[in-house]
Amino acid sequence: SGEWVSGEEMAKRLAISRAAVWKQIQALRKRGYEISASTRKGYHLTKMPDLLDADRISGCLKTKWLGRELRILGEVSSTNAVALSLARDCPSGTVIMAETQTEGRGRLSRPWASPSGGIWMSLILKQEMPLAHVYQINMAVAVALCRALSSMLGLNAGIKWPNDLLIHERKICGILMEVSAQVDRLDYAVVGLGINANNDPSGFPAERRSTSLAAELGHDIGRCELICMILEEIEVACEKMGSKETYEEWRSRSLTINRQVRITSAAGDHVGEVVDLADDGALILREGDEQKRVLAGDCIHLRPLDAEAEAL
Ligand code: BTN
């Protein structure tokens, strides 16, 4: 409460010994709580760490089903790996998050650096849909994330195809969807979100220019509150999944339309101008006189100069 509280008072209120109070204070300090101590006045909480906290999240979460089953872990290999191992026996909407990941994974089998301070979480979704429509999940989630960043933090993020969020041309968030499916039907999707929140992104690979919410705003953000907002927006977006409205919003937030890009895929490289995004998530690319549809690949936005260099 911001007041000094004596060890004796706490011991009395909690019906534990004063030694036990001291032990708990030590445990809290180890978790990052800053607690001053004075022999005359007792203890004083000076700073709370920004830890992921189930009570804080459940206290502000207004969703019906998303995040109602919540697992918060300290260090894990990858929240996507944990979610995939649990998915079969979990209700749709289960969310797994962790303070750090030791083997965070990104698209195209890239490693994903996941130090403390970021938001590393995976959602288990069991939507009834044909396998060919799973790109709609990506679209809905990307749009929802942009909305959450804008309404809670006033930040204007755009979508770089297929599903990166950028602020000022730097990556703020990546989405990795992994699915289990029959030939024609989705069993479940695990949607992994990696958001550079209060972590320092300067150590990330230079060719993948990154930023963080804290760097953009000049101060740390409350991760628990942002997580609530994100889950609320995703739940709303899931209910409109596949709609014209979501598709139009995704297009209007796209940073890739009208850009010169290079797409690298197993089928070869394409360099050209993006004319549009098809409603099935494919890029429509003008390469010389031809128009091509590109469904998957690694997309690099070229600056006008790079594009010239490519053309030479
Ligand atoms: C990308 O842009 O390449 C996607 C990155 C996705 C990272 C998140 S962090 C939470 C979840 N667990 C993982 O191992 N990866 C995703």
C-alpha cells in the first residue's frame, strides 16, 4: 500500500512467525520486488517487478473464452512446444506464456531470442475450419494485435506480409502458427506471439531490424494489462474471422502493398512490386510484365535503391 508495515504486524495478520515473514521477504526480493527494511519501521514495498502474474491478468481480463485457462511459466524451451504438447487435452482458448524461452522459435526455423521483459505466449485455438482457411487465423491475429497496440499504447503498427508487425520499419512482433490437421480439417492451431515489450532488442541480428514497445515509448509498459487487451482484441477478431471486414482492415494496415520486395521461397526467388493481397492471403506480385501469386516465403522490403540494384 506504500506504507511501512512492521514485521510483527504482518506476522500477526498472516498467523506466521516473524522469521517466516523475513523468509518470504527474501523470496520476494529474489523475484525482483524492491523492499526497504528498517528496524524501527518494518518493511516498505518500493518497487514491484513487471512479472507475469496470473491474478493480475485474470483480474483485468474481460474475455469469454480466450485466456480463461492460463498457464504462466518461468523459463521454458518454447511456449509453442509446450502448447503443442498440451493442445489435445486443453480447451480451446488456453494460453501458455513464459518469462523467458531457451529455444524460442521463429518462422522458417529461425531461432527467436526471448529474454525477460518480452511477451512470449502461445494460444491454443480449436476453430472448426477447413485446412485451406487457416491463413484467416493469422490475418485475424495480426489485425487484433495492431488494434491492441493502438488503443492501449497509441502506437501505430503495420503488417509486413505474411505476419510481422513493424513500427517505423522495425519489427515489434512476430507470429508463428503451427497446426495439427487432417487432410481437410483443422484439429487445432497453436498461435505463438513474440512481442518485444520491455526487453532490449539491440542484441538481435542487425539484418532483422527490431524495436521494442519500451524503446518506442521511452518507458516500460505494463505487460499484464497489454496481454489482457491483446487477448480481448483477438477474441473479437476470432469471431469475425474470414469476414470481408477483417480482410479489408488487414489490407489497410499492410506495409507490403505497393512496395518493391524480394521473396525467397523453396520454389525460387521473386523480385517485384506488390500490387495487392489476395483474400486468401497470397501476395500479388508484378514481376516485369507478369503478375504472380506468392503464397509463402521470406519477404524483404526493398528500398527504392535496393530495387534498382536488383534490377541491374
Ligand atoms: C517470427 O517472426 O519468426 C515468429 C516469431 C514467433 C515467436 C513466438 S514467442 C512465443 C512463441 N513460442 C515460440 O517458440 N515462438 C513463438
